[in-house]
Amino acid sequence: MVELIDYKCATCGSIESFHRERNGISCKACGSRVFMKLRRTGTKKLNAE
């Protein structure tokens, strides 16, 4: 099973989902090919030493 990865268009800001192995992706809203990978929503706490 191939998982979908969410990307945000750098031009218009729309969220697109693509397969990890796919090449030649472009935004459906504006046609741009520049994307940013979204960060995880959770936070991680570490103990200070």
C-alpha cells in the first residue's frame, strides 16, 4: 500500500495529497510546482539535564 503525503502549495497555500513515489506533481488550484512538506502537529517534550 502506498501512503499519501500532504504538501502545501508555496504559491496559493492549498493542501494537496500525493503518493510518495510520484514525480511531476503540480497544484490543482494554480498549477505551481513548488510545494512545502507540512510539519507534524504534535509536540515533543524533553527533560533538560
